Amino acid sequence: VQLQASGGGLVQAGGSLRLSCAASGSIRSINVMEWYRQAPGNKRELVASITKGDSANYAGSVKGRFTISRDNAKNTVYLQMNNLKPEDTAVYYCKSISGPSDYWGQGTLVTVSS
């Protein structure tokens, strides 16, 4: 499956963005969809994940501000990001995991100005 991430941009601190990760095929059977981010000079870190059963988990740094969701009918996973902070600035990537296979989308840049 191919993944296409979009929705990044420049936003002021306190603002919101919604990222989308569109899959080339059905995501209905994909076990886990994840969002990662990588800031300059940092390792890539897991931000949020959602299972096939819609169970979501979040990194502590984004809990309460970010919401991950999946729309199986549109083969798309979203990351709603509210109350953005400058430290949220990073390239955001989506990833799918199903059995032994995992796929990454290209990144989308989120820049939060103070």
C-alpha cells in the first residue's frame, strides 16, 4: 500500500492543523496506523497510533492536544492537532502496520511559530 501524507504548513502557536494520510488501497484490514514526527537533529518519534478497532494511543507530549482517527470509507487516517506549540515543529510521517509488512508515507512539514 502507498501512503500520501498532506496537510502540513505554517501555523502560529496555539493554532490547529489537520494532517491526512491517504492510502492507495483499503485500510480496513490494516492492523495499526501510526503518525511519527522527526524534528531536525532528533530521532523519529511515535506521536499517535490507532488500531483496526479504533483504539488510540498518544505520546505524552501530545496527549490532550492531538487526536488520531481513521475513515475506512475514505482509506484515510487523520491527525487533528490543536493548541500547537513550537516544539511540535517537525516533519510528520504516517505508517501502516499489517502483519509483517509496514509502509511509510512521505513526510509533511509542520512549522509552528512562536
